[in-house]
Amino acid sequence: MSTRILPAVGDPDVARLITTLLGRLPAAEPAGPLPDSTALLDTLARLAAESVDELPEVVLVHERIGPLPALELVREVALRFPAVGVVLLSSDAGPALFSAAMDCGARGLIGLPLSYEELAARVQAASQWSVGVRRHLGRGPEVPAGPGGRVVTVAGAKGGVGTTFTAVQFALAAAASGRRTALVDLDLQAGDVGSYLDVQFRRSIADLAGIQDISPRVLQDAVYDDRTGLALLLAPGDGERGEEVDERAARQVIAALRAHYELVVIDCGTQVTGANAAAVEVAEVAVLVTTPDVVAVRAAKRLVRMWERLQVRKAEDTVVVVNRWSKHTEIQPALIERITKTRVTRTPVPAAFKELQAVVDAGRVQDLDNRSTVKQALWKVAGELGLLTAPTTHSPPPSAELAVRAAAGPLARLRRGREG
């Protein structure tokens, strides 16, 4: 059996050397080196969308890869593609780095400069491990993008477009369909999930920010199990504590939630921070909520362009939900799709605030009547996006185009943009 090997090497000289040595390995099928972490994660996501059999058995990650640091990239590949054996290449092969690499999910560490014998041994070990994992998982067309459940982010083009209400209804719809669902409030300074569901809880996502290893018990202490069936991870009550939740903390929390819930719905609010940019980046489905008015559509276009500049998410991988729509609205969903270059859901959400006013004012949106046209539309959109266990026959299966092409380091890129 041949071993498929995919190197990710930013240094051209090292890339040439690796290509030469890999070509000498028996029964090896090395691919061309990829220059950065974005290209690697894009390639793996595309292959995983087809089948687990399309993924390489071994991925080699060079220490000077970018823009995502090497250890962060190892962690991302190990979390999102658990059937791939990751091997780190570094000039520092000491015990400290070895331990850190193993903690991130690497299957081996190769010291630089490269030697053929060590490369062959580490590649063989990683390949055997990968084959064993795939045998355990079984073969089939459905390939998990990572351990555990899917992540869905809901962001708003601007304040007041209905972002939180949409996220809550998506989560309620998924829970009602039988999926074990977590709802996370990542609008760190102005989160309203707790207010919408009439929940007061002393713990928040900020309590997980400084924890390096989020165990199931630690996670459970921070999560509120609501009577609606949702597991709630709320924003901090003191907005200034939101600064404690940085990009790294957001990634760790999301990874922990993935491992325990079938679906993780994240309210990202309307502001771009390192934490919510990381969430949008790693999500399988990224939803952007807008209303059909000039100001909101311009804001939606501006946010999509920002995500693209920061390499957080491509416009074509973003799904837009049009809220407060009516057939008399001058700006229709088709026009919004052309302007933003995103995919607009087939089902718009009607403008019917009178249906919502009583439950919103009472802080109990879970009690919204099933006859509400707004609720029916949002739950239909949830089925269209594949968030329900059994979508209606009128709802298409989730498109592979919705799979995120995870890049890396949005906070670092955001900072570089400010410095420039």
C-alpha cells in the first residue's frame, strides 16, 4: 500500500530537499509542497469533503510555516482531520518542543537538518497510525471535519438586524429536532443570549479563557443546561472581561464544545474581534444576517470584504439570511446576493415584529408561537442549512460549498492591517 504525503513548507530550499528525500521513500506518493497554512487547510478541507479516502495519510509541517504558527497548524489539522498523521519538522528537537507537539496532536517530530533514515521512520509510523484510525472509523462518503459536532456562526451586518434572535432560533430548532446543541454568546461586550432566554448564570465563556486544558468537568461548570434543551455558554456580565477571550481561547473553547455536542451555534455579534473571527474561520457554516435596506446591505458587503482581506472566510463560503423582508421591499435577496457575492438562503425571514414583541419584551423567545411566520421561516432556514437531524423534503442537503476553508491567525492579520 502506498503512503500519500502532503508537505507544508514555506522555505523553498527545505521544500526542494524534502521533495528529493520523499521521492526516495519506497511506496510513497508525495504531493507538491504547499507554501503556507492557508493552502494546506484549504486542500485538506476540499479532500475531506469528498471522502476520507482522499486525505493523505501523512502531513509534514515545517517550523517556519505561516501565517499560522507551526504548533497551531498541527493542532488545527489534528482537530479537524483526525485521520491524518501530522509530523512536525523543526531545528529544535528537544524534549520541550516534543512534548508541546504531542500535546497539539502531532504523531512525530523530525529534527532539522533532515536525514533520510529519520524521515522514513517517522513517515512510516505516522502512516501506520493513520491507516489504523481509518480502519477503526470505517470507510464511507461522510467524513467528519473534526472530532464531534459542526460549528455554525451567526454574525450581523450591523446592530439591530436580528443576529441574536436568529442564532437562538437556529439553536432551538436543532434541539427540537433531537440534536445535542450548544449555544455560545461570543458577542463579548454586549451579549444578549441570556436576556432573550431569561437566564442568569454566574459563569461565562471568560471563565474558560485562562485554562489551557478544558476538561469535560471544567466545561460543564461553565455551561448552563437550559430547560429548552440547549447548553448555554454565555458572554460575561461585565463587558470588559470580554478582552480575556482572545483568539487562542476561542479556538480552545470551540474545540472542547465540538467534542461534546453535535451542533455548536455561535452568536458572533456585529464587531470583528480575534475571538469571533477565529470562530467564523473554523465554522462549517458561517451565516451573515442582514436586513434589505441600503445601510445594512452596505455593512454586509463591508464585513464580507473584511473577512476576505483577513483571510478569515471567502465571500462564496458565506451564507446570508435576509431578515425583515417583504415582497414590497425595493432591495430583494437576489440583489443582495449579487452585491455581496455570497449565497443568500432561499427562504427570507418576513417582517413581522408584532409576532415577536411580546416574547422579546418578556425575555422568553423560546415561547414564540409555532404559528409565527418569523419562527417558521427561521426554522426552515435551519433545515436548509442542514442544522436539523431530519430536514424537510423541501430543504436541500447542506452544500459542500458551505464547508469552511479554515485559514489562520485572524487576530494577527487584523493587527497587521492596523499597523499598515
